[in-house]
Amino acid sequence: MTRNVVLYELMALDGVADEPGEGEWFGGADERLTEFLGEVISTQDAVLLGRRTFEKWAPYWPYSSLQPFADFINSTRKYVFSSSRPVLDWPGSLVHVPTPAGEFVRHLKQQAGADIGVHGSLTLARSLLADDLVDELRLVVAPSLAGRGTRLFGGATHLQRLELVSSDRTGDCLLLHYRSRR
């Protein structure tokens, strides 16, 4: 049995999922967002992060009390994709991965364990989508058009068919859960 790679992203209606602008374009959620995030992370025992996300999160999450994510991200094995070892240290398990993401993730999926999460990390997320390695998408879609920024689904990829597992709301935001049909 292989492990699932689960991509969790906050995004605007036009597909923009990065900063700058997160503080401007993301909003309209209520307490259901925390429940949704809890559902997503409850099945994960590893997280894949890009270098920039790691460098942004490493100074913040070890000191955060924002639950349920703080306890999860601080106690979960984190694989950081970067050509060089990150300068920042993050308590808990951290593995620096200099090899190509696709090759590493294919191998990781074959090992025993629970789901593998991808949180933020747009460059990594887009690479894994292009390599058809994402098994589930858990999206929080904000009721806004960001206009500028990196889009999650931008760039070259091939046709991928998805199955809608569930949809819900948190305030004015949509909570979408898709599974790959491959």
C-alpha cells in the first residue's frame, strides 16, 4: 500500500496562492476552517516543505500556540527541499532533501506510514502536481480575486482528472476536497 500525498492550500478564486497579498486576499473564514485543517493533518505523519516556506515558518511555529497546527507541525517529520541546507534550525525532526522532489517523493510514498502533507510551498506543490504525485487536494478558496501573485495551477502540466470527495463552507470560503482519478 502506498501513502497519499495531500496538498493543502489557501487560495483566491483566481488561483493565486502565494504571498504577497495573503493578508489582503484571504479572509471570510470562520471556526470551520480550524476543523477542516484538523481533518487534513489528522491523517499525516510527514510534511514536505520548500525552502522559502521553511524559512518563513521555522521562526514562527515553534513559539506558536495556534492549534491544531502548532502541535502538529512541531512534532511531525519535515522534509525540506532545497539545494543547500537551511540556515535556520527547527526543533523536531527535519531532513534536508537536495535530490529532485519527484524522485524522493516516489520513494517516500512506498515506505510505511500515513499521509504525506504539502502545506504552502507553491514551487514544490506545482512540481509535484506536474509529476502527477499529488493524490488529494484540500483547498480553502477565499471569496476574492487576488489579481497578481503565483497561481497554484499555473505552469506546464498535463490533464489530470479529479473526483470531488466533499465540499463545505467556512464563512464565505469554500472547503474543497478532491482525489486524483489515476
